[in-house]
Amino acid sequence: MRNFYTEQNGYLATIQKALIEIRGFDLQQSQGVGTREEQIDRLKREFETADAILVGAGAGLSTSAGLTYSGERFERHFFDFAKQYRIKDIYSGGFYPFPDEETLWAWWARHIYYNRYIDAPKPVYSELRKLLDGKDYFVITTNVDHQFQRAGFDKKRMFYTQGDYGLFQVADGYIPETYDNEEWTMKAMEAQGFVKDENGIFTVPDSKAIKMRIPTELIPKSPDGRTVTMNLRSDDDFVEDAGWHKAANAYCDFIRRHENLHILYLELGVGSNTPVLLALSTRGTKKAPKMDVFKQETGFGEDVILAERRCA
């Protein structure tokens, strides 16, 4: 990670700042006590009585909303890559050593589009937003698919720690800036032969005549012509731009302002690869409001298993 800010690693520094505040809290946890109905009733009461709600969201939340990385979605939009390269899912395809840049970016155009520029099939995010309407809340998430904002969440109350499918950065991380990729993504989808349906969503044509390469002139570059990559936290060259640091500061400020208040810490769709709140060593701290842990229970929408999926 290039040091363009005061911290050597902005992500760790931000989490450490929040930990300093959290450790001043008196922590009480309850994990799965009572029947499912009793747990849901208790969660509803916590929503009603909490002074503030801190949502920690992992990839399983998007999975529960229908943004699955394997199965029918993958087979419909990536069938040609699956056949040619024996790729089995969208996630693993993000690491495949494609033979050239034209093929690599054809893959990423689809990867980006179908996980960033369309709404989730199920209204999990919009239902969560309705539950939080009128509440003092903040969201910290490892998700990179922008579904919170697509569902109408206030971006000033959000911290995307691991990047955004909608952003490029220079490959070596040397320039502390990111670049919006929506216009490029739409052009790259068209260049592969995808067509828009009546709702304006790119789909595979009936003939299935799509390409696995984009024209060389469409290979994305930074404004000054540098090689770019996805703005995803996969190595130490991840760029934490000014917007990232603004969101990180907002998160720390939220924790600070709610010291000695009753906060509901609500983790949704997390697993060992994408923990958010419980990974912050919040157990065993000494002073503060109640922390209730409701494991894999949303209390809204359909009954779903919040399967974990790492961001690519």
C-alpha cells in the first residue's frame, strides 16, 4: 500500500481507532439464546430500543439477495468462459490467468456489470433499508457490489473497506486516485455482443453469439495512459483514495459519538473470510451498552442461508 496519508495502512489504522473507542464499552453478548421466534422477537425489540445501530455486512448478505457467484447466474452469463477455460464460478474466474488483456477485460466487464450495475434479484437490501429508516445507523461492509447504495442507503453512513467493483486504480497503486468504470463497462458489454432487454439490462442474445474478447482499443487505462486494475483489496497496492478515507473517518466518528449509549451491533452475512464486527476483538471489553449477536437471522424477507462469499 502506497503511503499518501499519515497511516502506513489506512484500513488497519481505521479499525484500530474504532477499537480504542469500542474497548471503552461494557460488552454483553447473547448468541442464539431461545427459539428462532424468540430470537427474532428480541431482535425486533433491540431495533426499537437501541440508540444506534452499527451494521456489519459480509458477502452472504448479497448471496441472500440473489447475487450468487455460481449456478444459474454464472451459467447464463459466463457459459462460454466455463466451456473454454473450465471456470466453475465468478469468484474463481477473477483470478484466472487469461491469455491476453482483451480476454481478461472481457471477463471483468461481465464480472463488474452483473455484480455492480444491476439491482439484486431479491429485495433484501431495500427491506433492510426500510427497517433502518429513521434510525441512527452506520454500515461497515467488506462487500464491493454497491448494493447498499443501489437500495437507497445514505452513502455518508457507509464504509466500504475493501473497494468497489465500480472503480479502477493504477495497477501499481502509485497514484492515490480511483476512476469510475461505468461508461467503460457498458461499452465493453456492447462490444462482446450483449443486448439490452425491455428493462435496459444487458442479456445474452438468443443466438448466444457473444465474444470473449474486447477490442484492443477498449482495454482500460488511467487518464494519463497507465495500466489499471480493479480497486479491490487483494494486495498491498490497493488504493485508499480520498473518498475511502472520508468514509473511514465517518465510521470512527460514529463509534466515538455513541460511547456509553445502547448500540445494536448487527452482523449480516459474514463468515471466516469476511468477518466485520466480531473480528475486531470486541469480546471481553470492559464498559458499555449491550451487544447482541443474532447469528444468521435477518428477521426480514425470505428464510435464507447467508452463505459466505469473499469479494473478488
